[in-house]
Amino acid sequence: LAKTTQPISMDSYEGQEVNITCSHNNIATNDYITWYQQFPSQGPRFIIQGYKTKVTNEVASLFIPADRKSSTLSLPRVSLSDTAVYYCLVGASTKIQGAQKLVFGQGTRLTINP
Amino acid sequence: GAVVSQHPSRVICKSGTSVKIECRSLDFQATTMFWYRQFPKQSLMLMATSNEGSKATYEQGVEKDKFLINHASLTLSTLTVTSAHPEDSSFYICSAREAFSAKGGRSTDTQYFGPGTRLTVL
């Protein structure tokens, strides 16, 4: 299982763009990169998933360089409600192998200030 | 779509009693579900993998006789904490895997998490 490394904490302000980078040097060919958001006393919420280049949805963008050894979650114009812990995970499954378990790192505690 | 529920959301019990937590995938079938435990200010720790119709696979250090897992259907997995003690007090979270085929024939999956169950053992 590929290990991930993220900053322990980050601070930003309302209206700013926040970029959280995750390192996964040992990512395997079949691995996808998935980001989750977790608020206190809640289960993690799926944000975005990607394999290469750029993926964008209604809440975030995910940038993945060609070597795939890192990825950056970009949150546009954050608000106070974006204060949470963000987890980057890598893993994959194939129809043959079945579901691969996810191993959570410590995540990044993002604090948005007024 | 991809909603996972847990019941109960919060439970308080006396030491020595057993507690059952249910995890349901509401709008998709999940052949595999996972159970995690999370202590305050810490990350999620995987406890076991629950496979529909077969025995669960436990992570190292997790007592299978204490944390009983049953995955009787494609939408329901249960975790029973037997003879609970105060040190079992924690936040228990389940996830369910939704599998799909991405472009180019590559198959992947996404795990969706339940809201969690706060267990307090007195």
C-alpha cells in the first residue's frame, strides 16, 4: 500500500484558494488518488478522485503531475465551513483483486479564519 | 447517491455488555464493507474488512472474538462489540465500496463512509 505524506496543518482565510499537497512516492500503476474531508464526530466525506492530470468537480480540483508521485487538492474560495481534516489516500482495485483497503495517514488539519 | 448509514449514532452502555452497530449502503450494493475506529484527535484505524457471505478479515491486533462482524446481505454489515470495556469507547465508522469501471477499461472503486457511531462504555 502506498504511503502518503501531507502537511499536518494549514491555515488560510475566507475567500482564498487553498492548495494541499500530498506525496505518494511509491504509488503503483493501478492506484487512484482519493481525497476525503472529515468534520469532527462525522465520517469522512468523499471529495474527489483522480488517476492523472487534472480532475475537477463542483467542490474541488485535483492536480496530478505526470510522475504521479504527488497530488494537489485545490479548494477555490474557501469559507469557514471548509475547516476540517483532509485526507489523501491512494489505492485501487481491479475486478480480479477485489476491494483494496484504504490506510489513512494523519491528514491535514485545515483552519479557515475570518 | 452512494449514501451509507449507521445506527445508532450514539450509544452509552455499561461495562461488560455487548453493543451492535449497523452499517447500511442505502442506494447501492456493497460486497465489501470496512470498519474503522477513531480515537480523539487521531486518524482512522482500519479494524476489519467485511465481505458479504464470508468471514471478515481482521487487521493485526484486532480481536476477532471481541469485535464480531457479520455481512449477511449486500447492503448490511454489523459490528458487535462484545463484553465492552471503557477502553473500547471510541468513534466507530464503516465504509462501503462502490465499484465501477472507469474509461479505458480500468476498474476502480470509491469508498463511502457512514456518519459514525460514538460508543461510550461506562
